[in-house]
Amino acid sequence: MSVTSVDRARGCGLMDGRAQILARVPAWFWAAVIVGVLVVLQGNNLLTDTDTFWQIKVGGWILAQHAVPHVDIYSWTKAGAPWISSSWLSQLLFAAAYQLAGWPGVVALSALAIAAAFALLVRVLSSRISIAAAGVVAMVAFALAQHHLLARPHVLAMPVMVAWVSGLIAAADRRAAPSPWLLPLLALWANIHGSFLLGLGLVAPIGLDAVWNAPAPRHKILAFKWALFGIGALIASCATPYGWDTLFAARKILDLGGVLALISEWGPVSFAQVSTFEVCLLLAIAAVLYFGVMLPPTRILLALGLLHMALSHDRHIEVFALLLPLVLLTPLAEKFGWPSDAAPAARSVATVTAVVAAVLLIIGVAALRPIRLAADEQFQPAIAALRAQNVTRVFNEDALGGYMIWKDMAPFIDGRSELYGEQFGLDYFNAVSLQDPNVLFRILDENKIEATLLLQSTPAAQLLDRLDGWHRVFANDWAVVHVRAVK
């Protein structure tokens, strides 16, 4: 054999060795890295919601005071009113990340949570279907969730949600009761975000699925075990600094009535324009019709429940995207006999190594990626103009309330809708949209408003340009400030 042939043989051996090493790397690792890096590369998009600012501000207060809030200390309209934060742990983590590494730290924390959610999804899916199929499902889920991937508490809850629901579904697939070791997950979820109510609410329908499909002699004992687990889940939901009040605080958001429909992310899905969600939904319906898919009644109930949530509230599309594959995984895998590429369980050392490598890679990319905070460019000049007027009673756009809190300026309203309540919120929306101009005049007079901070496109801002006694003192492409003339 010539020298060239030996070199080629060695090269092929080396390449085969590398391929074998890459093949042994779990699919969830690649999912975590790809999703995490993609999110970091879009890091500026994570910071486009001004609610992020007040979330960090509250977290900073928690870190400084070593306590959680029980009353509002930020607005001037509800100062001292009862208010508790069902996302206190997320706020603390965001504040700690910001204090440690600034905005790249906030982006890295969000990206790690999102990456963990999709890594868990791929790990569960690849246990029953091929890695390629699991990857496709994860890609579709990521595309559907994309519009709501923001540096806010709900993204920190995403991996906990996936782990909790996959644990419940796995128990139902075994026709068994869930392990009590799942309960700490729900307790963690209850401290991270108010969406833990979904996790609590899913215990009953998934338990029904387990009992429905179990042999008849086991129905009673299995129902009893799931009921016992449900009681444990209810108790775990209250393992927060607020105790039982956590349940009522999270429920307040859902009791806002007509206000929810006026908040974009809580509004129903619109099909006026073609969207990724519509395309995926139509393709799914076409697949069901073409392949004649039949599911157990209880899984149909779960699937329709998730679809109803997604259609009712835009913010629940990512819940639908992440949880529907878990609900349908086993019935579809059994029906079509889909093969699985699942490798034997990795040793703990290898798993820890993969986790650490993924975390370090995502953090490293976040540290190198420059952050351009659009809110500072758009709204900081308006805040400066307000400060120059020496005013305190400012009527503001709700979308700008979080940024005002960040800048230590008390807002009229902000993103904490549960604090302000339904009637306050409806009055605000009627005022800024001029659905009833008299409501705007009443708010300005009854609250002795000294200045307004509104978006350029807001109808109320355009009316103030023509209203006697009000003067525009600042405007740019995004915000406009009006001040009441001194009598």
C-alpha cells in the first residue's frame, strides 16, 4: 500500500471516528444548541416588550429587600393597593442576570430557558419516533412560538411546563398514577409564572385519559391515585411566599373580562392575514383527513382544549405548539408504527457534559452578541422631556408604563392588568382609542392629569393636538408628549 493510500485510510478512519462521536451526541443537545443560538442571534427581539423593564425592576426590589411585594409601589393611580407577583422568582432571576451581565445576561437566561424547553421536547419525542421526525416537529413548534419568545417570565416557565406535562402523559400512557416526584416541578412553576394554573388544570383530563384506557378492574384504584395526586398538586401550587393567595392572584388575570380581548396577546387569533399558525393548522387538518387518523376520545378532548386556548388567546399558541406533540405522540406512534432512533440512556457524566457544553456555548454567543435596546432610542427622549416639565401625574400609554417604571417615573397604567382591574382598563382603552371621547376628558380632569405620554399613532394623542389647554412639547417617530397649560 502506498503512502497516499495509508494517509487516505487514516483520514477515513479519523472521519469515521468523528462521525461515531457525533452520532453518540444526544439529539436533545443539538436541539438545545440550535434553538439557543437562534434565540441569542435574535436577542434584540427578546427585548421589544416594555414589560421586561418592570419585571426586572420588581426583581431588583426583591433582591434588595429580601422580600416579595404585597402592595403596588410603582404607579401613582394604584399606589398602596394590594398586589402580589405570581412571577416573583422569574423577576428575581432576570434582575440577577441583569446585575451580573447587563442585557446580554437577560438574553442568555431567556435563551437557556427556551433551549431547555425544546431540548426536553426533542428528548421525549425521539423516545417514540425518529430523530428526524422529532426535529421536524420541534422546528414547527419553534416557528409557531417565535412571536411570543420574549424576555419575560413565561419563557422561564416553558421547560418546566414541558417536563410537567410529559411526566403526566407518560404516566397516562403507562395506565398508572404520576410519580409524586413531579410535584416539586409544579411548585417551581407556581413561583415562576401564573400559567401554573394550566399545569394544575391538566391533571384532571390527563388523569381521565389514564383511567379511561386502563383495564376496568383498575378504574377505581387508579382514579383514587390520580385524585390523591391532584390534591398534592393543589398543595404544591401554594408552595410560594404567598401561599393560597397565589391561586387567586393568577386567577385575577383570567377574570379581567372585556379587557383581555383588548390586550393584543390575550386577544383571539385573527385569520385576516395568512400566518404560520394558520398554515400549520390547515396542514394538520389535511393530514388528519388524508390519513384517516383516529384518536382515543380523551386525547381528542386534550387536543381540542389546547386548540381552543390557542384560538382564544394569541399568547397560548406556543403552549399549543409545545404540548400538542406530547399529547398525540403515543397514539400516533402506535397507529403508524413509527420507528424510533432513541439511543440507550446516556451515562450521567456524559449528560452533565452535554448540558454544560450547551449552556457555555449559548452564554458565550450571548456575551459576544451586541444588544441594541430599541426602547432607549425610541422613548428615552420622551421621558427626558417629561422630566424637564417637572410633572408627576402623567397619563401614559399602557405599553410605555413598564419603561416609565424602569426610569423611576410613576405611570398611570402599565402591564400589570390584574392590579388595575377590568373597569379601570376598559376606561383607559376607551379613552386612548376615543371610543368615547368623554371618558378621556373625564380621566384628564378627575385625575388632574398634568401631562400625557402616548404613541404617535394613538387617536388620543392626535386629539390633544387640537384640544384647548394642551400643548405638544415633544414628539419623535414613536412617542409624543403633551402638557396641560397652566391656568
